[in-house]
Amino acid sequence: MAVATQGIQGRCAHCQRTLLLTPWQLNAIAINEAFTCSHCQKNLQLSDPKQIRRFRSLDALAMLKASLLVMICTALLVALVMEWVGMLSVVEQLNYSLLAIFVYFIALHFARQRQHMTLIFEAARAHAD
Ligand SMILES: [Zn+2]
């Protein structure tokens, strides 16, 4: 499930329960809209500047992950081309490629850890019941 891989959680201001944020909830937060809690159906929003900053840092993280993937793919391609033109032996090319993939997974692991967060929501001011 896409939601589980996001790893972003939030705490509801009404029922104090933890919610695993769905893509549409994340979208609502991104455009500064109120959304409903999955448990108590009451309106929530992210209004604490510190929490908003944490949420915004996810964008940078997503971008970092995307550029990392491009970088590794380029490195693998370069290694392959270098083997074709005879600048690297097959073993060297394999070692180089394995190292690039290893670096990629290490970086991804740290990115995932940073992505694991719990946002503290507040009751939405507008449409409050
Ligand atoms: Zn709730």
C-alpha cells in the first residue's frame, strides 16, 4: 500500500489518535487545506510553523531521492559504456556498479529514516463543529 510506504503519521487534535496519512490528506496539507481525521471525522489542519516546516522538508527529501536515482542510473550507464569501449574490465564494471547500487541503498535508508515522522495537527479553524 502506498500509504504505508509514505511512513508519515500525524496526531489528531480531537481524538489524540495517530493517523497514517493518505495521499489525499498529504495533498490537503500541501495546499494548506483542512482535512478530516480518519478516526473521528473532525476537521484538522497543520498550522504550527515548525510542523509545516517539517512537512515541507519532505518535498526536498523526495527531490533528493529522485536526483539520487538519476545519479546512480547515470553512474551505471557510464560504467557500462566504459566496459564497452574497453576502459573497464567486466569485473571492474561489476564492482563499480555494485558499489553504486550499494551507495544508493544506503542513502535511501537514511532518507526513509528522515521521512519517518509524526506531524502534530491542530483543530481546523474554518468549518469547525
Ligand atoms: Zn481524530
